Amino acid sequence: MNIECVICQEDVRVPVYFTCFTCSNKKLDKPVCNSINRVCMHCADTYLSLNKNFDSRPNKIRCLTCPCVVNPCEIYEKENAYIKDYLLMSMDNNKYTCPNSEYGCSFFGTQSELNHHMSDSCIYRIIECSGKFCGFYQVSEFENHKKTCILYKKCESCNDYILKENIINHMKEKHDLVKCNYCFSFKKSNCIKNHTEICINRPIKCKICTKSHPIIMMTNHYNNHIRSMKNLINKYQIKIINSSNINDSKLYKQYSDDLFNNIIKIQQYLYEINFCIKFNKQGLHPSDLNFSLKL
């Protein structure tokens, strides 16, 4: 089945029909210009300048058969410009070369195979960066672009550049690594539970004021409590000396003793916290030494 592309005047390869022109609206009470005409997908991209940066596109492109125009700068997705004719592709058993054969592509296959090849496999195909306004690149050039694009991040495990929004799925599916919700580092899926227990960025409640802070900040936090308690103890000691009332002196003495006991407890908490931080830096878990972490 040979159908001629109205743009290149050759056999159509991956046939599409335009839907971006107002004359293509089937709701209008007049003939639909592009309902019969089929053009190559490659020709459609070239005609509408869809493989160019937005600042390099013309402001107006005229319909192939009528005066209706469209602004290519307002077309952000190719799916909004045309629709592929899959029925026609399935009916055509002829084999075709790739439109990029002039660059060295050696593909030769049916319409359906060519559609898949141009969309996913051809190393000479033009692809758009997900940044939309970054631009269009050949596959070979795009790899270099990803190294400088702010939307991509280098995977430390395989050195591939992955979209930041896909990095978590990439690490899980390809490397069996799971992201810690506290320190945002990646750990093996069978180790993430142990890591979470000793992660120095995991928030814990202060046993004195009940406020939550990351483990790594709790040393300073508890030391602040100790300083405050020591200041209070000093004040109570002065009041005991200066007090002439025995009951008041006993009360101040009780307050001081309670604060002193709290300081001892806090020092135990600090020991556990520093132990946890030490194990974290060494990549170990407290259970390795039968240590019971009570944070």
C-alpha cells in the first residue's frame, strides 16, 4: 500500500495527520482539511519546526490545504500537533528505510517497526530535554547535555545521569537501594531498617522537654539542659546558705538533688547518643556488640 506524503512527495513513513490547525476541528460545519491527507511523522515535525527550540520556531505555519494557521511556539507536546495512523501502518507490509539514513542509520523494516525505531531506538533521532526549554538534541549529544542540565543527577552507583524525579525508582529497581527518609542517603533494602534505627538524622524526643530533634543535634541540646540545671543548682545553693527558714532550706536542697539526679540521667542519654553517632560513622549497628539503644 503506497500513499504519498503531501510534503516530501514520497511514500509516507509513519503516517500522521495534523490536529493542531483550527480547520482540523471536526465540530466545525465545513470539510476537515487533514482528515484524508497523510504526511510522514518526520515531515510533520520538520514542517511545524517541532524539533527546534521555541525561540527558533516561526510564529505562524499555514495549513497544507487552507489559509488556517497555527503558532508552533504554542505546541509543547507532539501529541497536540498530530495523531499517528496506526491502522494504516498495520495494513502496510512494505519495508522502508529510516528518515535518518542520510546520517548513517541502517534500519530497514515495516511501518510499525519503523514507528518503534524512530520513537525509541534510532541513535540519530532528535529528542527533547525534559526541561522543555533546554532544547532538542540527537541522542549522542543528549548524553553530554545531561551532565550540565539541572534536571539530571549523576547516579553514584552506575555513573548514569538520571532525571532527579526518577532517581529514587532508579536506585531501587537497578541497584536495590532504598532512600533513608532522615539522611536521604541510599542503603541496601535489607539494611535500611538497621540504618534507620541508628541514623544520626533520625528525630528523637528529648526526655527533659519532650521536643524532637535529630540525634546529631541532641548532644548540644542536652548540654544546654545541663548548663541550665547547673545554674539553677548554684542558685538553690545560695538560697540554702542565705535562708533562715529550715523548711525552705530543705525544699531548696530537694530541688538541687532532683536537678543533680536529672543531670546524671542526661549524661547517660548523652552516652547512648554519642555511642549511636560513633556506630553510624563506622557503618555498624549497636546489636553488633549487643548494645541496647534506648533513644
